[in-house]
Amino acid sequence: MAVALAAAPARAQDMREQVRAALLAQINADRAQFGLPPVQLEPVASLAAEYHAAEMLAGDYLSHWNEGGLKPYQRYSWFGGYHYSEENVFYYEQQGGVDTSAGGLIQLCLLGEASFMGEQPPNDGHRKSVLNPAHTHVGIGFAASADSFRMVALFTRHLVEDFQPAGRLFNAWQQAQVSGRAPAAYTLQSMSVFYEPWPQAMEIRGTKVARSYGLPQARRDLYPVLPPSWFYADGSRGSITVGADGSFSLPVTFERGPGVYTVVVWLKPGDGRDPVPATEASLFVTP
């Protein structure tokens, strides 16, 4: 299936930026109604969103998974992202009735945003993502044919800086040194390493139900190293090295073998609010 805007790359890219700008403006207008700060456009998240929108269009489906079995945070990580993320997806179909001009695509994106904002509790997960006060950025992707349209908004939370490792692919015998730096207004409370098996291909062509997704149940919670003679309740002294400048470092081993190990850094705001997840960096350990 041909994706609209594939020809005349330079002109097409200008048009895509115009569409993204219009949707970003509407997202921020919706957030402003609730006194929330605006989000900025994130290039890496937009790249991940673009690929997923194109895959959904080509495969005639709507899902937070792709046909390879990858979840949103896994796909975002594969493109180099590491921030915490939440994905909204939308589709529209009408036989021979999709306007693929810039104006038509803008209207379809705005229709998608309106559908998110029109959700009612308890089925309002997309609306909550738009209005999450901790989100700072969003990636926007879309794809269209004469009959069908797909849109992806991948919201992210930019708190951790200087995150390492840059690579995402490892062997089971390797060790990943995970490091970064928390901003001045936050302190590192803990880090969690979630494990799930290697993604498996999925038969989702024709599916138009975006069921919810989340991190797996299997996890290890790790804590900062305590001073000498101090111990946690389980008798351990911690494993995360934390510097005075907010920097942190943790060696991550892949003791469960092949699969996906997703590292979540939990940061506690200085104003006493509950800790927030600041990363969702998936490390892929090959079979």
C-alpha cells in the first residue's frame, strides 16, 4: 500500500512539518485549558511514531504492538530513545474518501486529538496521556492512503540527562553500565529492571482495537549505595552509585538470559510528591 506524501521528498517533508505543527498547537491548547505547561516536539519520538504509523497503515491494523510484537517503549528504545513514554494511536477509514492534502491531514490529526480529549472515565487513557502534567515532549507520526489514515502521538518525559548506554543490543554474557544524571529538582529514589521474553511475531492484520499495554510483572528493584554500616531491610547496602551532582551509575546483568530488559529510573521531586518514572530504556539481549 502506497503511503501518501512519498513523492517529492523535500516538499513532502515541509508538508509533514506543517501537519505536525498544527497538531502540536492543538495538544498544547488542550493542555493549557487545564493549566498545564506545553510540550515540545521530540525528533526521536517522532521517528518512532512515523514508523509505527506507516506499519499500521501497511498492515491494515491499529495496535500499540507492531507485527514483530514490539511495544511502544521497545520501539522507541530501538530508535535510541530512553525517556518514559506513553503512546496514543488513532485511525480513520473511508473508501476513497481520505484527503491527503496538508489541510486534509491536519483535519484528520485534529479529529484524532478530539477523540482523545472526548474520552470519559474509566476509559480515558489517551486523554490522561495528553493531560499528564509530567510530560514534556511528544513525537508525532502519521501515514495516509486514499482510503485510510493512521496517527501516533508518543508523549515523553525528559528528566534524565546524559543517559548511557547508547547501544541497545547485547549478548547474554555482556554487562550494561547504565548511567545518567537527574535534574537539580529531583533525587534518585531507585531503579527497576523489568524483564520480558524476546518479542514474538503477532497476527494482527485487520485488527482495529488498541488494547492497553504496560511493563511486565517480572522486575528487580535496586537502590542507592548506603554509607558504611548502613543496610536496607533485606541486609543489602544497595547497588546504585549516586554522585553529589545527581549522576548515577548501575551495572545491569542479564541473568535471565535472552529477552528485553527495560530500565526505569524513579525520580522523587523536591516538593515531596510521589516518585515518577523517568526512563523506559529497553536493552535487547539476543537469543
